[in-house]
Amino acid sequence: MSEQDLSLLCSVKINYLDNKGCATRNIANAKSVLQLGRNEFRDIILKIDCGKTNYAYGIKDMTLHTKFVKEGKATITLKSPYIQIFISNCPPGKLNAFLKTLLAKVESLKDTKRIGTKERLLSTKPRSFEEISPLTAVDVTALHNRLNNGKQNKYPQTPTSLKRKRDGEENTTPSRKIMSVPRPMLPRLLTAEQRSVMSAVMSGRNIFFTGSAGTGKSFLLKRILGALPPESTFATASTGVAACQIGGITLHAFAGIGSGSAPVEQCIQQALKKGKSGSWKQCEHLIVDEISMVDGEFFQKIDKIARSVRNNDKPFGGIQLILSGDFLQLPPVCRKGQNRVFCFQSSAWRSSIDVNIELHQVKRQDDKDFIDILQDVRKGRCSKELIEKLKSTSKRRVDKDGILATKLSTHKEDVDILNSSHLEKLPEPQSSVTAKWVSKDGKARATIGIPIRL
């Protein structure tokens, strides 16, 4: 399925409920396709294809539960018939778009006259199902206006509240707040280059995409994460800081091999341990950000581990690789004396990566001269004119409301010197605060003194 396709491929469980809200019948399917459409009377229909059996429900009165939509889970409760539809293992981005479209279309129906039962029975129109198109700007504006008009209601987005009976009394408070869409917006459009990356990802190909700072690599990674099923997609990065940016973990933590410095056979045994091999076997899509910092030898080792743990001799055990980074920014992290080998220099890279795409369109800046300077510095092409232009800005004072802009340095030593010099200029007496890091067993692992001025 393409990213533009509104239908969902996910796991579905349908609970038929009685008047008391108790389940009377359950239907579950691990791979179902959900579609939104309209029938011959322009009613909104939710169609669920469970393989051998199809189900279709008219959407008139509903409640959406979307607390876990970022995890690819949601619940749709209908009143007629009284059922709950549990959705799981769904690409979060597509699920969010699907639910917003459903909500907007249902809200728009309230402004139209519905066809009566008698007219439906006498109708000679052939049965039809026309798939609903994604949200347009008109739909978003109409939904926005309707929700704003209902702000006096604590739950303006909720077309219907679930009713639960306790001790014979009726409670009309919604069990969970609906999807938060007080200001619905259309998704940010991808550039042509970004669409080509997304197309390669959705077709299942192993891809490496790169680009200079500001071309939208991190933004695109988040869109990719939103388009893939969460249960089989693992987001990793070469460092903890980079992993936090995409809500993932380090590549070492995913692999379950510690520092990865042990021989390959020993690493394989570590990865096969109970509790560690599960991620390898569950993974179908592996995202690695800041791939340039991953050493080529380690990349080669990971490939061998994946093949062994998954018992699959395809590159990386058949896992789809989605790699991102800039080899002109950050080099591989390696120990002193160790030869620095880039990932793309390894045989594992050559056998696994199908597509290489470079993003050229800078979105973060719009100053062409500044962009050209950044590109020249990135590629190491510093002419005399460029050097003079940069040097001319070294003494420029950038401040606002008396606050001097933070100065960025490339090395910690420069940062310490700069901070110390500014501390010495303060008139207050210097003091020191001691920070201690203690492990779970109660032993002090590190202590550091931080000078301050009180």
C-alpha cells in the first residue's frame, strides 16, 4: 500500500455487545484491510476485509478512543450495531489520517439530510461502494469550524458518549478522551525527493538516503515510522542522543551484544540468549539513523549476527534496512589505534543496499548565500573569499534584549575554557556543587564538581 492510500492493513478484533456492554461474540483477524467508503445513499461505510469474510458497517453514531494511536492502536465504538472495533499493529501515521478522515466525514453528514427508511426500501439504485478520498482543505476547515462552535462542551470532538451503568445509575461521562483534533491540519507535503524515498521504503527495498543539514532527513524518518507497522519496525541510531530524536534505541541495544567488541561467534551466542533474540526475529523493518557513525566492521558483524539468529542467509536475515545519515558530517566512532572503516566500504553494505538517494532541497534555511556557504564547508571546498567572509563574522555580537547568543564550539575543551572565562568575570564568590552518579547496587560510579557563582 502507498502512503497516499487511505486503507489500513492491521490487526482487527470486533466485539458485538449487548445492552449492558458485555461482549456476546468476538471476531479477530491478524491481517485485515479497513476501507472507508460511501454506499449508493451516500452513507459512510466502514468495510473490513478479513480474508475469507467481509464486514460492512454504516457509520452514524460513534466514539473514537485514540489514547494509544501513536502505538498504532485505536478503538471505534458504534451504536448501531452496538460493537467495538479494536485496531492494532497499524502504521501510526496512516491510522491518524484514517481516523481524522472518518471523524471529518461523519461530522459533515450532520449538515446533510438523510434518506428515510421508506425511500431506501423503494429505491432501485444498484448497491455500490465508492472509496472515500483523503481529507481536503475544505474538509479540514469545516471540521475546525464545527469543533470551535462546540467548545463549551468538555468533549467537543465526541459525537457520542459511551454510557456505563454502575449500581443501577447511568454514567454518561466518556470513558476516554477522543482524538485530540482541536486544530486539524493537513499533513505537511513531501518534496519530490522525499516522495521517492518513501516510495522505495513502501516497496520493501533496502535504502540509504542522505543529504546536508536541513534537507529533512529526521522529518522524513518520522514519516517513515508513521507509515510502517509498529510491531515489526525498530527505530535505532548509532548513539543514544540520535536515538532519542526518533524515539528509538541504540543499534547496540537492539542487537543485544553489548559493546559488540567480542568475536562474531560470541556475539551470536549473546544475541541468541532468551529475551534478546525476540527483537531480531520480530523485526521486519530496521531503521538506523546517523549511520555514518557506525563502524564498517561493526556493520559487517551485525549482518552476520542477523543471518545466524534469523536462520536466513539473505542480507541482514531478510530484514528491510532503512539507513539515514551524512558521511560528510560525522565519521565512524572507533577506538584509538583502530582503523576507521566507513559502512559503505564493507561488503555487507554492497550486498544489502538497493537504493541510494541524496536529498538536495534545503528546507531549514531560505538564504541562498548561507546555503551555498554551508554546502561548500560540508564538502571541504573553502575558497579564500569564503574564508574571509566567515572570518568577518567572528567578532559580530549577536544579542537580543541584553542576552548574548550562545556560542557553539566543536570540542569540549573549548567549551570549558569559554565557560570558565565568563565565570571568572562574575563578581560573586565561586562555589562548587558535587554531582554523584550511583548505580543500582549503591556504589558510586562517578563524581564531578561543577563550579558556580552564587
